[in-house]
Amino acid sequence: MRGARRVLRRHSLRLWSLLIAFVLWFQVHGSGVGSLGIDAPLQVRGLHNQLMIVNDLPETVRVTVTGLQARINHLSRDDVRITIDASDINKPGVMERAISIQDVHLPAGMNIEKIQPDRLQLQVDRIVSRLLPVEAVIDLPEQWKVTGLKIDPPQVKVTGPEVWVDAISSLKSEGLRPPLKSGPFALKARVVSPTGKAIRMVNDGQRVTVTGVLVRAEPRPGEAP
């Protein structure tokens, strides 16, 4: 009787061991393996602060991820990101940069099947500062004109990628309309900042003083004064 109990206990332990092994196997493999294509946000970090990328990079890169279907079902865009290290770039130029598996940040237990595109082109330019002349924009009727026009300061400093800064010849003031009265005038005007292209004025909100003499032109024959 005692021997039968031992045999039964031994078989029971084996059955429990098999059952536990089966449960663990099912948790790992039973739900199956799936894949998912996800648009992962792309970031470029580590670029020297005197350099800038001037070409348009994709905001996201398509990554095909594989793993247990149960985990794939709960995977979101916020769980995957791509970070390109540009700390080794120290001069302007055009660089090809491969996106490696190490650049993709994934939750544990996930694998990468495909990255598209898997290469990027980085066009890098240096950041420069330039003094640009300011042009006054004055709105006047035809019979009025300005003489002795002066702008103080006559130039303002801007900063941005060299290729874009060198393409700008001047900046303009906001539109001005002095009182229609013959004689000298002095007006404060805000300088209009360049739009887009990451160019900005060093002194944000820069203002200039525009002075001159307002003159009414003599009417031509047959015109009312």
C-alpha cells in the first residue's frame, strides 16, 4: 500500500511538472507570433550647436516589428522611436547615414523585421550671423513723397544656416503711413523677421526709427491740387 502511494505521488509530480511546462509554453508560444508596421518618430540628436540640417527629413520611418501577437496587439506609436546620433558630424556637407537596428528603440521581446527607408541623407550647413540692411516700407498716396529718408539702425543682425542667410539681401520694416502733412516726421517701426528656413533676428522684435521729410508733389496741369 505504501509503495502504491509512492508511485502515485511520483506520477502526480510528473503530471504537475508537465502541466506547468505546458502552461509556460502556451504563454510564450500559444498566442502565436505576429508582425506590425508602425510609423516611428525620427529624431536626430547630438549635432554640434553651430551646425544645422537644412534638408527636409521624414518625420517618421516605417518599421515592421515582430513578436508575440499578444504584445503586438498592445504596441503603439509611442512605444517605438528612432534616434540618429549625429555627434560625429563636425563640418558642413552632405552625409549618408544608415538607420541601424541599434537606432530603433523597442519594448523588450520585440524584433525588427524591416526599416523603410533604411538610409537618410543629411545636408548639414554651418550657422552664421550677418548684418542686413533694413528697407522702410512707407505707404503714401501718389502725390506724396519722402525725401532725406534715414533708418536707425540701418542694419540688423540675423542668424541661420549660411546657405539661406546668404540668399537674403535685405529686411523690410512693417508698413508705415506717416500723417499726410508736409514736413519732417519720425516713426518707430518693427523689422519683419524672415519667414521660415530657420533664420531669425538676433534681437527678436528689433525696432528701427524711420525719419524723413514728407513732401507733397506739385499737381500736374489739369489735376486738382
